[in-house]
Amino acid sequence: MPVHDPEHGPNGFDLHALSGNLCRCTGYRPIRDAAYTLGSPEADDPLQQRLAQPAPQPVATDAEVDGARFVRPATLAEALRILHDEEDALLVAGSTDWGVEVNIRGRRAPLVVAIEQLPELRTLTVGDDVASGADGYVEIGAALPLSDIEKRLDGRVPLLAQLLPQFASRLIRNRGTLGGNLGTGSPIGDTPPALLALRASVVLASVAGEREVDLADYFTGYRQTVKQPDELIKAIRIPLPLATTTAFQKIAKRRFDDISSVAVAFALDIDGGVVTGATIGLGGVAATPLRARATEEALIGRPWDIATVKAASEVLRGEGTPMSDHRASSAYRSHMLGTALLKLYSQTTLASKEVSA
Ligand SMILES: Cc1cc2nc3c(=O)[nH]c(=O)nc-3n(C[C@H](O)[C@H](O)[C@H](O)COP(=O)(O)OP(=O)(O)OC[C@H]3O[C@@H](n4cnc5c(N)ncnc54)[C@H](O)[C@@H]3O)c2cc1C
């Protein structure tokens, strides 16, 4: 029986399958209506049968065309060896970021190293039961596609469960990775604010071994990080226990397939009406993603009430050094920071009223 909800037509057509491909001149509604009126394929339809098969697995490759080389190494050790030996090597995982550089900006790399199939980079482990609040960590392989993270975590890290549906669209999430999002060093990627709020660290690997870097120390300047050219991001570690109150707020011009103008991620512990812990990650308001440390200090140890929230909101409004660009003015960005905590407060008080009603 086909799924029928606001995002699926009566014939089960999943609107997200078209996400990012819709024609802006025709408009979205006529295309949606046409897709919804299509019948279902016959059971013996060859394409329908093909859909039931798993996608063919890419194999290890080393090919050279017109002086440009593409390598898909079979092992992590091989990938690290290439990174060590070839200073021109460019890593590619889902290529949702690098692909835009190639298509739109005409960039080319003499040596592309595809790491998206390396099993060592596609792991996901939850050290201890997240729900039990025990110590340990969640470790996510840097090349595991975001859709797989969504599925495999299945809501166990609520901040990521809130963020991921807002990240690009299903098509991009099927390919894009955390390693790629952090690998660009961009100040407007969506995952850094959330991972900062979660106090995550990155595991960097090279032929010399591995080192773990707190994400708060990872970004050093505009698109600059502590990662050395011969290193790759192997995994992201999120320490447990998780904060009890988390939220991700993305301000963007479009709901899907758009980069944030501002992103704010909160991870608070509120115990007996008092804020006992606060970690806040920001994106889009400085040359790097950053922690809102002054705001965190303005919250910790204070009652979770409107007076604290209003005072801390003024501090949050002043965090970062937002600039004006085609996405938003610096004043707008600061204003969005100034309202973020109020929004979270209204959500938490609404939720507690619903529970007590
Ligand atoms: C239509 C569209 C919508 C988008 N929407 C969003 C959005 O909402 N939010 C958002 O944050 N981004 C968005 N993006 C950007 C992009 O999808 C993300 O940055 C994604 O996480 C990149 O992952 P990837 O695996 O595709 O990276 P790739 O394109 O493969 O690589 C990106 C960069 O990271 C490096 N890299 C990749 N993996 C590693 C690794 N393991 N270690 C070290 N370096 C590495 C590469 O060398 C390259 O420089 C969007 C892109 C498109 C095309």
C-alpha cells in the first residue's frame, strides 16, 4: 500500500525524490500534481524491477585521463599513503561540495582520491546506551552519508535528528558526509554548530597515526583548520551523556537545498529549573563556526526563566562578528542571534505546559 501523507502523493510518489530538480519557471505545484497523477508501474516493468536491486558497488579504481588521475583506494592505509606521497591529492567523499566547484567554477584537480567506500570511514558506533546517560561516545565515520546517519541513529542524538532534515535535501543527504562538511572548513556549514554544541571532536588520521582534536579547536580561520594536508578526517566523536535540552535553528531563504544565513545549536542541561550546563554552537556569524562562550556563561548557574533568557539573549546578540553578504545583512544576523534563545525558551515552556496539562 503506497504511503500517503503531505509529502507523498496518493500513488506513493515521494516528493523528495524530485527535490533540487524542480523547474523554477514552471513552479512546484504543477510538477507535483503531474507526479501525483502518474499511475504505478506494472510489476514486470524493467525499471521497477531494477529499483528492487541494490545499487552496484563502486570498485577500487586507478585511472588516468589526459594527465588527470582518479583513484578509489581499497583501504584506508592506501588512501593515507597517497595523501602522504602526493601533495596535490584532493579527497572526495560525496562530492556534493567539490562537484559544485567542478561544475560551476570549472575547478579541476590533478589527482582525486575517492574515499566514500572505505569501510573504516563508514562506521557508526554508540559506545554506551545513549538513553541510559552513561559515559562513552557516539562515533560516526566521516564518509558515512548523512541519510545513513539519520537512519542508523534513529533519533538517538536528538540534536542531529533535528538538524538533518533541514540539511539540503534527501538527494544531497544520500551522498553528503560529515567529513565533507567539516573538510571544507566553511563558516556556514550546518553540522559544525550542532557538533560544537554536542562538544564533538574529530579524529584525524595520517600515516603517522591518529589524533583527536576538539572541534572547538579545529577551525583556525576562514576555511582554515588544524588538519594537515596529509591528514583526513576519519570520524567524529560525540561524548555521552548528551545534554537534556537541545535545539537546532537554521535561518535560510529556502526550506530545502539552501545554506544557512545563521545557524544556532543549543545543548543545555536544566536541572530543577536551573541551567547546570550550556554549550552553544554558531554558524554564519564569523569567519569560522564558533562556540557562544559568553552566552554559555550568562546561562550556567542561573534559573531557566524569562529574566535569565532575556539577559542572555542580549549577550548572544553580540556574539561573533557577522558580516553582510547576499544572504543577509550583519544587522539581520545579529538580530537572529538575539531571538534564538527566546525561541528555545518559548518552546521549552510550551512543552512543559503541554506535559502538565
Ligand atoms: C544543492 C546543495 C545543497 C546544499 N545544502 C547544504 C546545507 O543545507 N547545509 C550544508 O551545510 N551544506 C550544504 N551543501 C554543501 C554540501 O552538501 C555539504 O558541505 C556536504 O556535507 C559535503 O559533503 P561531501 O561528502 O559531499 O563533500 P565533498 O564534496 O566530497 O568534499 C568537500 C570537501 O571536503 C573534503 N573532504 C571530504 N571528506 C573529507 C574527509 N573525510 N577528511 C578531510 N577532508 C574531506 C574534500 O577534499 C573537499 O575539499 C549543499 C550542497 C548542494 C549541492
